[in-house]
Amino acid sequence: MPEPRARRPAVTLLRAPFDSGHRGTRMGGGPEALARAGASERLRARGHLVTELVVEPSSSWVAEVATAFELNQAIAVAVAEAEEAGHVPLLLAGNCNATLGVLAGLADPAHRQGLVWLDAHGDFNTPEEDTGGFLDGHGLAIAVGRCWAALAATIPGFRPLPESHVLLIGARDLSEDQRAVLLRSGVTWLPPAEARDPATLVAALEQLSARVDVVHFHVDLDVHDPSIAPANGYAAPDGLSAAEVRRVLRLTAAQLPVVSGTLASYDPAYDVEHRMRDTALDLLDDLAAVATPAAPRGTQGWAATRASSSSSSGRSA
């Protein structure tokens, strides 16, 4: 992982402790468990200035769909404020769909936004195809504009990502229909075996770097193999090791500026020995260390810098 450096980026550490609209239960208990285990203190010990913020929906009425989008609205505002302060926004979330708020808060036409999404699942369902009724299985599909468009538009700054701007890594717990939808999409999908191969992974990241200027790094902790400890009740076999996940992060940061991150879907009830908790905290440390604050809003920023670098090296962007 990165070499120690004298000055680490300032971080706004956001917590969204909700699962399916409910606060503090199931995966909604994960963000606070990580906070109690010293998430912010560890970052400060490594030289980061850390601002902490718990994000809440605007209404006390619990309704899975409405509450999820209210939460994303609040996350987007908090992320935009963090960016304006020159901080890297890092989110500890119960549900994966909370990443929508981070993407929206950082959206800027001057920066082509990319997404590296690590997950045991595709999260690419739409209401027309999904018989499980779990909104969080729609998170990536919402991010690319496949469903819930009207509600997504209520998130300040939200713009659907082109599917070619997304790299899905580690997904393996998929039905045949879900596999078919992913393979027909513009999303680049690396199942675990391909993600473990450094050459395949680097090639996919190089292709992504030709299309985007910055990247959000999203980790559903169940991308890890449950032999570490099940991250949640949806954990599936043949996951990535902690070292393999961290290698994905390191190789991503070598190709693209990582300007934000999410760690999601940790249910402490499945982690009685705290092994997944500690894995998540180590990953958070590494994520903060490689991250870079986004360029000022409305400037050419990364686009101009990377275009110049690509031109000088002879690589087309």
C-alpha cells in the first residue's frame, strides 16, 4: 500500500447508519460499530484531519424507498460541502445505494466521473425484474439510470453515469438472468477469478482510465470471502481476500485519482470475532491514504491534467 507521507488529505468521514430505512439495525449497525472501534481515531493517528458527520433522512417516517432517497439527498449535500472544504468524502453506509449521494455530491461536468464497485452481487436489478423487493439490489442500476429515475433526480447534483464508466469487481452471487443483463450492459464486470489476475485487472483499469478523469471507490464488504468472517447475511463463497481487495484499491489509485469512497453493508451480528470489522478498518486506512481531494468545481482540474499527461506519453484519452 502507499508509502507514508508527511501530509495526508483531510477527510470528512460520513456515517449513514440505515438499512432499508431503519436506523441501527442489521447492516445499519455497521457504520456505528466501525466508529466505536476507532475509525476516525485511526485516521487521525495516520496524519489525517478528520471531520465526522452522521447523516440522517429529512423525515422520521420510515418508508424504505422514500427514506433511502431522503438519505441520499442529505449525503449529496454533505459531500458537496466536504468537497468545497477540500476534504475527501468517505462514507460508512448501511446500504450500498447510499453511494448515489456521494456520486451526486461530487458530480461536475468538468470531470468525467467513474465508479469502481466491489460487491458479491451485481446490484443491477430493476423493479420490473426484481422479485425480491430489496431496493438495495438496485443501487448500481440506479447509478447508471436504469431505474428510479424520477426519485434519483431529487438527489442534488445526480447525473446517471454512462455504463462504460463503471467497473464491477468480484460479483459472483448472481442468477442466470442477472448474469445475462450484466453481460448485455456496458458495465465491465470482473468476476473473482478475473479480478485476481493482475494483468486482467490492470487492463480493465487502463480502459476505464481512458474514459474517466476521477473515480469513486465503492466496497460492499461482502465482496470479501466469508472465511474472513461473513460481512452480512448475504455473504457468498469464493470472495476476494483482504489482500486482493486492497490490491484492487492500490491498482485503481495508480491509474486514476480516487476522490471519494464508500464502505457498505457490514452487519456486526455476523462478525462475532470482529475480523471483518478489523478488515474494514484496515481498508478505510488505505482508502484515505491513496485518496486525493477533487479538483475545484467547474475547473478543468483532473481532465486537463490527465489529458496533458496522456498527450505527453502518447496515450489517447
